[in-house]
Amino acid sequence: LAASANLAPPHRARGGKAYELYLEREGAPPTSTDAQYWDAPQDHFDDANTATYKQKYYVNSEYYQEGGPIFLEIGGEGPVGGPPGGYIASLGQERN
């Protein structure tokens, strides 16, 4: 479970009793922006293979200032359900 309102529990922990208790204590997580997509190559090593798929990504530009750093959060093997928050958002707030 999260230590503060800035750190939401991981996606895989959402939906259970612990998450319900978290929502009672911390309130609902921030709303997310719409998903965006880009045409990602299916094969980066075969120039003859031009197949692509729609890879989803989100952008949280709440704290971004021109010329400031950009933070990337990789979803890994789990689903990505919204723009980066928690620790990544706190880095953006501190560094921009």
C-alpha cells in the first residue's frame, strides 16, 4: 500500500480490499488524460518487415517547463492505465 497520496498502489493491486481501504484514506486517484498511440514496428531487425502495431502511451505535462527534463515510465509487462503519476510525477514537480 502507498505511503502517501502521491504514491498510488501498483495497477496489479487495484480492485481488492486493500485498494478500497486506500481509496477511503487517500481519495480517488487523479483522472487520466486520453491515451495516445504511435505506429511501433513489430520487428526492429528485419527491414523487409514493415508491419506495425498501435503502441499506447500517455503524457503528463502538468509540471513540464520548456527546456526541463522529461521523465519516462516504462509499463513493463503490466497494463498502462494512465499518465505517469506517483514518484514520476513528484520528480517532474521537483525538477521543472
